[in-house]
Amino acid sequence: MDDVRWLDDDELDAWSRLLAVVELLPGVLDSQLRRDSRLTNYEYYVLARLSEAPGKVLRMSQLAAHTNATLPRLSHVVRRMEERGLVERRPCPEDARATDAHLTDHGWATIQEAAPAHVENVRENVFDALTPEQVGQLKAIADALLTRLDPGGLIAVRTAEMRTGRPGERD
């Protein structure tokens, strides 16, 4: 036990606060989305990732990686979203063993409608509490953590290959 690198008081305080944010923020986001758009936070995230993908299509395995889900969990969620007409699964034309998730026109309209209130909720509960300097610090802190937690950058990727515009800007 002597070789354990225990957290000092500042580290313990920071860790406790990070845990509290990680625990509370998803519920805040989920509540607003359920109330206003009948979407869970995860469903919104799936729609957002599809809306940013070229052609609004991703292989299910890529979508699972980008949303940090197992394929069974994603398949269950996508099945429910298919029933609501938000997404559609089709065989991948390049690989018959793979399945693609396609954002439907109804899914596109849903993400466009949900995005403004969701972004306002994020702004109110996160960014309005921070100074511009703290926003930069938050980005740097998140980058440092993601380098260790997501070394392949699968979840954090927001590059030109994924981003075709904000919801509402059809390519």
C-alpha cells in the first residue's frame, strides 16, 4: 500500500467535482431532450453522428465506435429508432457482411428541430457558467484526458470527414 499514489486534497476535490458533473450532466441533457423532442440523449447523439457523416450514412460498427456503444446496444437503440422512422438499416453495398445506418428524412427533420433547444440547454448548463478562458482550459483538459481514454480518437472526432454542417445545413 505504500507505493499507492494517493490523491492529494486538490486532486480529490477536482476528482469529486468531475464525478459530480459526469453524473449530473447526462440527466440534465436527457430530461430536456425527452421533454422537448421525445429523444434520449443517446438517441440524439446517434442522430447527430449520422447527420454529420458523409451522405448521412455510417456502418453500424463505425456508429457503435463513434458513440462508445457495443453493437448489441446500438442495434437495440437503432431498432427502436427505425420503428419511429428516424433511421433505416440497409446492407452495406461494399461489404455484404456489414450493415449501414441511414438517417431518414424524418430523422433529419427531428435532429434539426431538436438541435436549437439542445444547444441552448448545453449553453445554459455548461458554457454560460464558464469564462472564455475556462472554455479553452476545458478543451485542453478534455484533450489531455481523451488522449489516454480514447487514443484512437473515435468518440471525440469532429473533423472535416465527419462534419458536413450544423443540423439544418443540408449538403
